[in-house]
Amino acid sequence: MSKTINVAESVPNQGFFQFLLEELKPKGKIFTPFNIISFPIIILGLVIIYLRFKNGIGSVTNLTQEVPWGLWIGFDVVTGVAFAGGAYVLVFMVNILNLKKYKPILRITVLNGFLAYLFYSAALLLDLGRPLNVVNVVIGNNYGVSSVLFLVGWHFLLYMLALFIEFSPAVAEWLNAKKAHRFLTAISMGAVIFGITLSVLHQSGIGALFLMAKDKIHPLWYNSYLPLLFVVSSVFAGISMVILEGSISHKVFTDYMDKTDNKHHNSILVGLSKICALGMFVYMALLVLVFIHEKNWVHINSPYGYWFLVEVIGFVMVPMLMFAYAYRSHNTLIIKIAAIMTLIGILLNRMNISIICYRWEDTERYVPSWQEFIVTLTIVFIEIWVLRWIVRRMPVLRSGPKWAAGSH
């Protein structure tokens, strides 16, 4: 049994607050390349966030009344939510389809999803002119309860709660809270079903938001099937992120993984590559149908048309074929490369819809300020720090205490 579990099981003996103080102490090396790079950026980002709230959003961004949504929405919310789609896909596979092969990576995937939604929702506050008015989404005050944005806000809130409940047994095991663990485990299946439903709804809801921007988005990226395309793309985007994060975790957190689960890492990657290939095939088929139905070939022979082909062929079709080949040949290196290319493709697609090809006919275009990039990196880096802190202390990649084994 690992050192972390022994510490957790001593909570009743040493006192809860003393236990927490011990857990707050750093574990592992302090002066790592990641820490040296990320820490100064986080400090600078926090200063910029302070200035944003002190002097207003216009003091640190290039947003205007004509372009109210920029990098913080386009990346942190629209793209980040797609990257977090692996949580609901893995939960569905393990708990509904009973594919126990993927259970070793379930907790880390749910944790990633929860932290992504938590931090991206916090990033959303930065983009609001009046951040305190975000409570109107919850209480319905001066807010259109029939609007898509109202639904997306509630989906975000409830899905974060569902993800926390799904992950909460690991917290109970860390705190050696046996009674709480039994209760949280009992209600987790309800949270699973509720969370899957919510995730599909809000993935499509974000796509539905852009249906109102028909005259602003380039025709190659706008169509009435955006909600469906957002849902389908979130499947292989989320799984690709699971592949990338799983490969990194396999290297960084080897000491925190069970040896038996560690051996199945390559087999899990091969299985996930099949899901990505199938998901991307469905997505490509939908894109072709939309392209023909909307008669978009008239836009191809143009700079935007070439850019569209780069996105679709270079970062959808090519990685789809790579996933299919890697599944047949069990080549994990190709799987990892295809996953990175897929994530780049999703990033391009979401940024094209929300920024690059938004108001595409305007002479003056929005370009994010350097402060916007720094704040975005700050949010990502803080999320990684929190993830690392949790993995090193809670039973996320390894088995929990023996008393909890029967409830998994």
C-alpha cells in the first residue's frame, strides 16, 4: 500500500486539520521545468486578472462592442468544453456499456473533466462586463429563461455538480470517510445518468448559440447542423484529450499508478483509437452532407476555402486514417500523434467559428492582446497544478484503501 493511503487512513488518529496541513506540503521536486516555466506566468496572469477587475475588461483585452466575445470565450469555453468531452464518453462506456477495460482511467478522466469545467466557468467570469450578474442565470432574474444561453448556463452548473459527485468517492477514500463513501457511491449512478444527459445537451447548446450568428460566420463554417456537429466532435475531441493526458500521466505519475493497470496502458490507447476513428468518420460524413446540401463548393476557390480544406483534410481526415491504421497495427506512437493532430483540428474549428471566420467581411479584425494569452495560459497552468496536487494525494490512478475495494 502506498504512502498516501497510509496518511489518509491516519486521519482519525492525527486530527483532520493536522492531516490537511500535512497534505498541503509539496510532494515531489519543486524546481522542475514545468514549475519554473508556469509559476512566473501564473503570477503575471493573476496581476492581469486583478487589473481586469480593477480597471475594466477593456484595459487588458482588445474586445469591443462589435466583438464582445474573444479568446477567453473561444478557447476557454467553446474549445475547452469540447476537450473535456472525454469525461461523459468514458463514464458512458464504463458505467453504462460495462466496458471495464477502461475503468483504470475513469477517475482521472472525470477529474480532468470536473477541473476543466470548474476553471473554464471561472474564466467565463473574466469575460463578463458585470461578473456579479452571473447569478442571474441561477435565479432567473432579468434573464430570458427560454434563451439558449440560459440553458447552457444551467447545464454547466448541473454538470459540474454531477462530475463532482462521480469523483467524490475518491475524496472520501482520501479522507478515510467510510460512511460518506457508502452514501456517495450509492448516488453516483444517478449522477452518471444525469451527467451524460446534461453533457450531450450543453455540447449541442454551445453549437446552438452560433445559430444566431448566420450573417457573421463564414458560410463554410455556418450551417443549421452546428449543434449536432458540436456533439459528435466532442466525442473524438474528448477521447483524443484522454489519450494525450493519459500518455503524459503514464510518464509523470508512474509511481502513483497500480502496476497491473500500468501494463494495460497500450491496450487502452488502441481501444480508444478505434472510438476516435469511428467518431471522426461520422463527423466527416456529416461535413460532406452539409457541404453538398449547402452548395458550399462556390466558396472553395478562395483563401477561406483553402483554410477550410486545411482544417478538414489536414486535421480531420488525416488523423482519422491514422487512428484507423494505428488500431489495426497497434502502433501507439501513431495514436498519440493522431490525437495531437485531432486536438489541433478541434481548436482550429472552434476558433474559426468563434473568432477567425467570425465577422469575416470586416476590414478591422479582432486580434487578442498579449494579456489575453497570458490569462489563458494562467488558467490552464493552475488547472494542471491542482490536478497534480490531487493525483499525488488521492486514489485517482491507484487503488483506494482495502475497505473501499468492494464498492468500486
